[in-house]
Amino acid sequence: MTRAPFPPSHLRLKRAYEPAATDDGVRILVDRLWPRGVSKEKAALDEWEKDIAPSTELRQWFGHDPARWPEFKRRYRDELRQHTDILKRIRALTKTHTVTLVYSAHDEEHNDAVVLKDVLLKKRE
């Protein structure tokens, strides 16, 4: 495992349906679709990075099926290689700020934000 380029405590995950908190720091929505039933005010987002989300094809193929999780992670990591500029910017931000990656999936263990966090922390399996 490679060491993170910033303090790991500066990078957090949070569901879009949970209330925003002052200690969330910079809140970035990392889903391609807006969270159903959440107003812009309630979301309290600083950014929406649609481009870093899994492609529509990958998201639909995965369908939040835990049996497809290992293959989803592999495919999504491949897609993230096309967005190094966004990854670098988020890493740079986390050097001086807390960054909360906001996602809407119900499954807190099997979703794109989990993979994205690991990539940002440079974790490998």
C-alpha cells in the first residue's frame, strides 16, 4: 500500500441524505445523478464532480449488486485513470482542508465513493 499524499482524516464519505455538518469541510457530490428528493440547499454542496462518477454504462451494469463489487472496483479504477486532473485537484484540496465525498447510494460499503476514496488515498488491493 502506498502512503496517502495528505492526512487520511481529511477525506471523509457521507450520504447525501445525512445532514450537512460544519466539520464536513468542502462537500463534493461524486455521483453522476442528483440525489433523489434532496434540495440544493439541504445538500449544501461546494462542488458537483459528475465527470469523476462511474460512466452510465458501468453504473447500470453494477446495479449495486455486491456480487459484482470486485469487477466494479476494477472497472471504475480504470475509468478514474481518465480523470487524473480532478484527482490531483481533490488531493491538493485535502492537504489543507477536510473534504467530504458525498454520494447517494444506500449501500455504504459498495458504492463509487468508497472506490474513489481508496484511489485518492492511493490504496491498492
